[in-house]
Amino acid sequence: MPQSLNTHEHSRSSAGLTYVYPVVSRRSGGVSIGINLNPNNACNWRCIYCQVPDLKLGSAPEIDLELLENELTGFLHELLHGSFMSERVPEGLRRINDIAISGNGEPTSASDFDSVVEVIGEVIDESELPLDVKLVLITNGSLVHKPHVREGLKKMASRNGEIWFKFDSATVEGRSRLNDTSISNERVRENLGIAASLCPTWLQTCMFQLDGNPPSRSEREAYIEFVSSMAKEVQGVLLYGLARKPLQPEAERLSPVSKEWMDAFGEEIKMAGLPVKIFF
Ligand code: SF4
């Protein structure tokens, strides 16, 4: 009897495949089909809350598009017609919510990202997936200006696509501290503008305490000023707490913010004119 998946099961290898893995989410009330383009655990950032084991600096390897197509076709067939749902997904969560391109690193670092989106679209066309199933890209947004990424985002838009664009801090210092990247404010703003012009885009923000302190007042003010300036371009903010244990050396220095803190920050974002969804 296969092991049942619980709502904390996010192991990329739980289906025994290279690129495709299931995530059962009580929050979204169903199953998300994950596409992991970074089986090498490589990312161009190193967020201190990252949950990728043995994370290393780098890019996605070349993607075996045929293998991806076969895995996704087979897994969708199993979800729609096989015993996976009844044997491994708790009752009440047996529906497919979305296909999410994310995984163990930055997915847009795959040099054939646009071909990946095309292959996923073709598999969707040939499947019996409900029309409202979304195609989500979870990205740090740092490579959105590259031509192959733009092409992929255009293709996503025609597939009920949605981008979740990582945005943890509006300052260079903050991103250096939290994401270990030196990306400039200009580049973040430009890339976010490109993403939002090509496909509906949500900001995805992780909030937590570092050494017992929540984000400082100046960080919060810079964040609100930035999101307020982008309010007409993005769909809103997905505000996350620390849901699972970080796997980076800083893990012991991180702790969750209180629910009150999160709610108050969510209110500030709403006052700035953006819808907010809080996942605590
Ligand atoms: S961008 Fe994502 S995969 Fe990369 S280090 Fe940050 S949390 Fe991890």
C-alpha cells in the first residue's frame, strides 16, 4: 500500500519522478502538480529561509523535454484515472488546483524555459484537466528580462497563467541579508513591470523574525512605498510566514512573526491599495 501524502508532504521525489511531484495543500484545498526544473538543487539566490536541501549556487540543468512530457502525461493520467487520489490524498482534498513550475531552485534559470512552458501547455491540451486549472510560476524574478523567460511568460498568459514573484524586501541591504543577492532596486522594478505586463503577477513575500526581531520600521516603510507604487500593475500580495523548517545555516536565527504582527502588516498593505492573502 503506498504511503499516504499529508499536507506537509512536499518532497520532490514523492512520486519517484525527475521533474513532476505532487503537493497536497490543505490551505488551497487540493493537489498542486509541481514541476521541478532544478533537480540539481541549484539557484542563483540563497534565501536564508530556503527549504531546499543541499542548496547550491547555479542554474537549472538542460531539461529533458521528452522526459518531462512523458512524466507529466503519465502523472496527470494517474491523477485523473488511477488510484493515486484515493490511496494517497486525504479525503476532501482530492481535486487538482494547479500546475506549479517551481522546485529546488530558480526555474527560469532553465535555458529552455520557454520550451518547458510549451510542452506543459501541449500536455494540458491533450489531457482532460478542468479548464480552470491554473499554470503558476514561482520565481525570484531576477531573470525575467531574459528573452527566453519573456517568451515563456507570454505562453503562460495564454494558459491561465499566474506568476508569483518573490519580493521579501524593497532595499538592496534587505535583499542582501535575506536573499543573498545584490540585485538592484531598478532591476527588481523593471523585471516586475515586465512580468506584470506579460502575465498576471502576484508579489510573494515571506515575513519572519531574524535574531528575534521582525522587519524594522524602515524596511516596512520601504516595502509599503514600493508596493504602493506598483499597485496598479500587480494583482496583490501573497504574504507568507515561516511554514516549514528552513534548511540553510541561518535556520536557528529565524523564527515566526506573531499572527498579530502579520495581520497588522497585511492591513498596511491593503491601505496601500493592494489585495492581500495571508498564509500563516
Ligand atoms: S529563490 Fe527560492 S529556491 Fe532560490 S534560494 Fe530563494 S527560496 Fe530557495
